[in-house]
Amino acid sequence: MRSDVASLPGSPERPNEDWAATVLSAAEGRGAVVLLDGVTPPAGDDGCVHGVPWFTARLGGALTELSASRPDVSLSEILSLAIRRTADSHRGTCDLSHVRTPQATVVLARWDGAAVEYLVLSDSVLLLEGPGGAVRAVLDDRLDRVPVEVLRSVAATDRLRNREGGFFTAAADPAVAGLAVTGAVPRAEVRALAALTDGASRWVDLFGAGDWADCLGVLRAEGASGLLGRVRGRELADAEAGGVRRWKLHDDATAVYVELEPPEPSEPLEPSEPPEPPEPSGG
């Protein structure tokens, strides 16, 4: 197995709120990927004394430990446990009922010799590449369904944040884990995978520089840092051509790429001895 991770902050004046980790156990053919994109709150009170980078580090650390140590527990249950653990760590100092309490998008992937499991919550992306090169994007598109004009209003966005009819992120309520996009595919059907925060996926979904298969090809050829460099180049060119196509020129951008080794082939059956020819019958 081979993994590659790169992350760039959106601004040198703010800490990077993304968080990523990979766990590889080559001897057992197991592994996991954890990717979080911390949600930058609007200016003002969010009820927490710690901040988003603290939250993503705590939640990401819990997810990484649980994904690796609890293969008997589903990814939805792992997310629920990690949210509860993180909430308990600052419940006594912070108002976790605040609508803008620290929160993050989530991508989880975990594999063994039999299957690749996945979970996606909010607008980060998981890419699964099959043996023939076809790429499937696993998406939670609920945020994309919210009109842009609504998202420009802080009050309107707050009314849809972690609400039915709106969009969901990992915050303080463990029940949100049951609303994530989840699934599993046979290990033999995945030769590589990638996880992207929306600051990295904009190479495809904002600038249209290629499709998801092209994106995974860039990751394979140029590495995670190569993809992020391409994103920054597109952002600067877009600004020079007439302005930023989102609220900010650059976003925190993180990409994780993993190539999986082929699963161990099953033991071939021992050839059976040919049957003895029958004795010729007497005449």
C-alpha cells in the first residue's frame, strides 16, 4: 500500500482547519483514512472557548483510533462514538447547544482483505477507483441543494444547519452519524481511493478542469501536493480573469491518496489425482 497526504491553509493569517490521517497495516492488508474539513464560523460567538482546529484535532484523533482499533464496529457507530467523546471533552466549558458550535465535514474509509467501507458527511468527497480505471465519487449533496442566495445569509444558513431539509455536519450530536452516506464494496473492486476537502475538490466541481477520473490521475502522477498546486493556480487565474467565484479566493485544501495492494489470492485447489482406468472386462 502507498499513501500520500498534503494540506494547504486558505490564508496565512488563519490556522488550517482541515485534518487528515491515514492508518496502514501492510502486514494485515488493513487500513483507514480520516479526513475532516472544519467549518469556519461567522464572526461572533459560537459558544466554544476552544475553536475549530482544536475540535477537528480531537474528533480526528478519536476517529483514527477507533477506525483502527474497532474493526467490529461500523463506521457510523465509530463516528457516533467519536462525536460523543469529543463533546464530552468540552461539555463542561462550552455551550454545545449553540447552532455554530465547532463542526466539520467527514470522510472515513476503512478496508481489509474482504471489503472497503466508507462514510461521507457533508461536502467533502471520497473517490473509489476500480481495477479498470473507472472512478466513482461518493458524495453527500445536501449542501449543494441549498440555494446560494440562502447560504449568503448567516441567519438563513443557521436555520438549515443540522436540520431536516438543510445539511448536516459532525458537531455535538452523535445522532448525526446515522444521516451520513455509507456503504461498502468488495476489496477486489477498489485499486485506489482518495479523500478531498472542498478546497481540493474545487479543481473538478468549481473550475471544471477535469472529471473525477482525471483528478485521481493527477493524484497518482503528481501526488496530493501536485493537485493542490493545480487548485491554487486555477484560483489565481480565476481571480485575475474577473473575480473570486466563491466567498474567498483560497480555502483550506487537503487531499489524501491511497493505492491498495491487490487482495491476497485464495489458495488454489490441489489438483485431484486422475481416477484409475477401469479394469477391462473379460470376454
